[in-house]
Amino acid sequence: MAELLNIYDSFLKQIEEYEPRVEAVEIGFVKEIGDGIARVSGLGNVRFNELVTFSNGTQGIAFNLESDNVGVIIMGDYGSINEGDEVRPQGRIASVPVGRELVGRVVNALGEPIDGKGPIATSERYNIERIAPGVMERQSVNRPVQTGIMAIDAMIPIGRGQRELIIGDRQIGKTAVAIDTIINQKGQSLFCIYVAIGKRRGEIARLVATLEENGAMEHTIIVAATASEAAALQYIAPYSGCAIGEWFMENGMDALCVYDDLSRHAWAYRQVSLLMRRPPGREAYPGDVFYLHSRLLERAAQLSEARGGGSLTALPVIETQLGDVSAFVPTNVISITDGQIYLEGELFNAGQRPAINAGISVSRVGSAAQTKAMKDTSGGLRIQQAQFRALAAFAQFGSNLDKATQQQLDRGLRLQELLKQPQYLTLPLADQVVAIYAGTNGLLDTIPVDKVKQWQSEFVRFFKTQHGDFYDDIAKNKQLKLEKVDGSKRNLQLEAIIKSFIENWAPASN
């Protein structure tokens, strides 16, 4: 009896303390649904990019704010959404979780884990769309991103905080360049975010396996919006990846963001825009397609010391059709970035890997982002290679060439061979410096062209083992001490080692 009285008193107390509350909740209703797009009425106070939830739990983003309805892009299954269904705004702009906890994980465009390793324990979130740092919050780019690819580190250097475009036709090594750059960041204090846009799930699975095999997932986050997912998710994926990278930048660290690729991103945006009945322009893209990529790539920066000195480097990838760099989207992105690495189909088919065209490729940061050792040894390499390509094209006509021209051609062939590099085999700075020094100073002129790569691997191994102190000095101090000899800057000690090795070197027969 006493227990019943206690329960009665408890209920009575709760009833007496209850205060009814009235809460205004904005609710919209689906007017029209189809092709991943919904038109919703009744959401008068919703904001651009605000998340909304449909009655079946699917999320969407407010994309078109019109006078009598809101155009919502649906991020998920829209098959079970019907006209008249309720739509509730979440009261927050589309955002993704950020923080170190994401390192080593594979997430979707909303930052949700899709690798089967459980939830990500982070409480901090960043909006996917954020204002780029202002001019006074930045400083000049002066630190290198060592890609481990000799042709890039020597001729088209990338700096921390730079935006360097990788452009070329399909299947000629654009993604390979980006993946090698990520692999080479092991131990380089650079966190990498790889954004896969419109790729097949099998491709992404192979990519993850490759990165794990090379120990690169320890510093990498993969943001995947696959070809089978909604165009809305492919549209927001690069902004999500950029927001994740900005967390590292704003906390005084360095991050690298690869957008692979922005051609598919523009296609997804065009699809969404046309479904929203936005007026089409050139090549059926909406009028703001330039702003689509400029507001993304401008977020890459080298922050000033007052802002912590962190950096976010962007490596956007663009696919061309038959080498046409004058198409709408490629020209837009070229004008936004600080240079481009142009991969050419003819070079790729001729066996030059990576197939970098030195004449069209350029870095607008240039030697400011190179180490002193690389700057001193590779000074005129890009111009030499560009001149060699032009000279080789002229020499095909079979004209009689003078001795100096023939020597330039021969040296160009050896330098071209020296710059060949297999995928996943990145080279440390010291290995690159000694090889380029030998090539640019004519020390390889007596080596047969087809033996140059063999000489390079065997000499670097010899140099490491027999002259370890010298090798370690280059690697640690990132400089090669040069002195003026006969009007040019040279390192006589290194030259003597190279000449001695060549004299005693016997190339293996094929």
C-alpha cells in the first residue's frame, strides 16, 4: 500500500510541475519530386545550403530559393519520397565532421564513414562552404611539396599553399601523379585528402589498397562520391574535402587536397542545375560554373604567421578531350590556378612516364617553392627540355645538323630518359639532386641512352653506401654547396665521384 502511495505522490508531483510549452516548427511539403530533385513549398525561412529532412529520413540541401518554393537536391534515395510528404529544416548549414580522427578513414560526401571501421569520434564540424582567407591573412608560398616525381620537383615545383592543376586526356597518368604525391608524403608532416568524384567503387577500393600497401593511409583521408551516388553528393564532395583540409590549415598544420576530377564535378553541377531549370549557357553549363570552382580553389592558401602559418595545397585534376585545353571548363580552371602540369597523350604512347609536356606545363610559384639544392641543380632544365622537344621535331626532317645542335639533341635524349619514372616509385630529394646534376652538367653524355636509367639506380645505390656522409648532408640540409669554376657554379667533389663511377662502371647487357 505504501509503495502505491509513493507512486501516486510521484505522478501527482510531475503533473503539478508540468508546464506546457508551445514551439513553432516550420514544416514544408513536397510539391514535385523526380530525378533527385524536389520542389518544396512552405519553407519561407530556409537558408541557402541548409539541410532539410524528408519524412523517410533522407537528407537534402536547399539549393534554389524561389518566391513560392525551394528547390532541394536530395542526397540519397528519392524513390520512396512522394508528393505531399513533410519536409523539416534542420536549422544548420550543410557541414562535415573535421579533425585528426578522420585520418586513415574513407568517408562519403557528408563525412560519414563508409569503410566499415565504425563511427568517427569527433565533435567538431565545419560548414562545407566557407569564405576563403583574405589577402592580409596570407603570406607568399615558399615551402615545397616534395612529390617524389623528379620531372615535377625539378621543372614544375609545387609549393605548400599553391593551386597546381593536373590536366590531360583520360588514362594517361593524371591520377597516378596525384597518388605518387600522396605516397611520397610519408614522414613529411603533410596530411592528404583525396576527393574521388564520380569514380567507380572498384577504383576507389583499389586506390585504398594501394595507399595501405605503401603506408600512405596513415596520413590520408579519402572522400568518395562514387558514380552510383546522387549528382548532389558528387557536387558537394570537393567542398566537403576542402573543409576537412581547412581544419588542418587553421590549426597550424599543412594539408594537401586532391580533387579527382573537377570535370566530373562540373558535369554533376550541370545536371543538378538543368534539373532545377536554371538557364543554360555555353556547353549547357549554368552561368556561374566559373564561380563553382573559383570559390573552391581560392580556399587553398599559405596562412600568415599571425593565423598560425598552416597551409592548404590544392591539386585539381581536369580531363580534356583529345588534348583540347581551350574547352570551357579547362580554360576556367587554368585561369584560377597557379600553374598546370600538362600530360600529353603522344608522350605517354611513346613510353615517357610521367608524360609531362615541359613546354606547356608551368608553375607560377616556380623556384620560390624549391629547396636550394634543387634550385641550384635544375635551374634551366624545363627550358632545356622544351627546346629539345622543338629541336627534335625539326631534326625529323633529316636536315644536316651542326655539332652543337647534335650535342644538344643527344643531351636532351639523356635528360628525357633520366626523367622517366615508374609509378609508386618516388625518389627522395638527394637521389633527384645527384641524378639531375649529372644530366644537366653533361656528365652522362658518354652513357648510351638506353643505359641511363640503369646508371641512375646503380650510381645512387653506390653514392648512398660509399659516400653516406655526403648523401646525408644533401638530404638533411637540402643544399648542394656550389662554387664558381670557369664561370659556372659546380660541385667538384660530386663531379669527381660521378666521373670515377662512370670510368669503372660496366653496364649490364640486356
